[in-house]
Amino acid sequence: MSQTEAPKAGRPRVLVVANQKGGVGKTTTAINLGTALAAVGAPTLVVDIDPQGNASTGLGIPRSERRLTTYDVLMGQAKLADAIMPTRIPGLSLVASTVDLSGAELEMIDMERRNYRLKDALAQYSVHGPSRFSYVLIDCPPSLTLLTVNAMVAADAVVVPLQCEFFALEGLSQLLKTIELVRANLNPALEIQGIVLTMFDKRNKLSDQVAADVRENMGEKVYSTVIPRNVRISEAPSHGLPALVYDLRCPGSQAYIKLAGELIQRERMRKAA
């Protein structure tokens, strides 16, 4: 299997893109990583579990077209298979989100298996035959909520976008505690797939210092690929496009292509171990 190939086995590999801090490039990472994986032959499903619905908007799905959403799936009102929508990117599909999801947590409090709603929906989807997806990427809200817990319980591993800024390590330590709590109580198989440094500004010495500190503390968990601060990445969502489609040649897009290759390589090494 080459680096750009991905497993086509029955159950997809479920990765949650999470960080309790906002503005770190979480949604940008989810949609561009998903696009890059799809482009190298790994069909990918993005599940938008953020009530803001930014991943859905960034993939060009108008709110008027989001008829069955993550909310319907979590409430048991729709099967995951029925909520999956195609995007304009070949090989990339979406379960969209709307603001309805903001009320889901209150509604889920008294539900059976409230922490397992998304996991159960994904399991039911896989039970009906081999998935057409190699990967599922779950885009989380920027907070520790029942939605984030559902995502981590459903996931095999966490991809952590980490902005190269002064308080990065402090935020990371909080997230690691959350992952440990979920692992101890709800999902013992949960692991960290990798930490990706985002919004790296090579002109800023602080970016270099933060990157060095994170690598010193987290070692091989940190991806070699660094996502640069890039205007084209920031512009792309307003056009309803991933950066890779908006401007494939920009440094940010090229970085996400490298990140996808690195992620697949890690998955190959995990399977071989």
C-alpha cells in the first residue's frame, strides 16, 4: 500500500478534530484535511457537530439545503445514512449542522446512552455493510460540552489543531486532561493521532518558540507538517470552498496535502504495529 492509499475495510477510521479553545483552525483543518484525504483516494465523511455549522458553510452547503442534520441523528429522528450529503468535492461527504444543535445538549440529558448517541449512529451505519468511507472526521465546537464528549466517545483518535501562540501549551494541557477523562470513563481506546501546529508565522519568533516548546513536551505526537498563517486559507470559507479548491498552490493548501500524507503514514504504522 502506498502512502497515498488508505484502508478500504468495513469500518472507517473515526478521527475527531478537537480543541477546547476557539480560533485555532479546527474547522479549517477538518475541511481541508478531509479534502486532501479524498483527493488521494481515501473517501471521507465530515460530521459537523458544531452548532455554528462552520464546516457545513465552508463546504458550500447553504442552510436551506441542510434538511437532515447532526441534530436529527443525535435525537434519533434520522439515520446517519439518510443525513449524509455530497459536497462539490469528489470523495468528500458531509453530515451538516444547524443552530438546532445548540439545544441538543439539554434534550439529550435525560436520554439513554446520552454520551454514546453519535457512536451508536456510526455503529448502526457500519452494521449495514462495508462503509464507503475510509475516514470520518468530526468537527467539534470550541468547548467541552456533551457534543464534544459524544464526538470523543465515537472516535478512534483525536487530531489536535494547536495555534502557535503564547497560551498554546496551557490550552493543550486542558485538552489532554479531557481526553484522559474520556479514556478513563467512556472510551478506553481513544488515542491522540497527532497535534498539528497551525497559524505558524515564520516572521514571528514566538511561533518558533511555541513550536519548539510543544515538540519538546509532546515529542512524536506533533506532526512534522506545520500549517502556515495564510490569507488564502482565511478567504476560502467565504466562497464556500476548502482552501485546496480555492487555491491549490497556496502554502496553506500545500501544507494540508502534506498533513494528509503524514496522517495516512501514521495510520499505516499503527496497523502494522
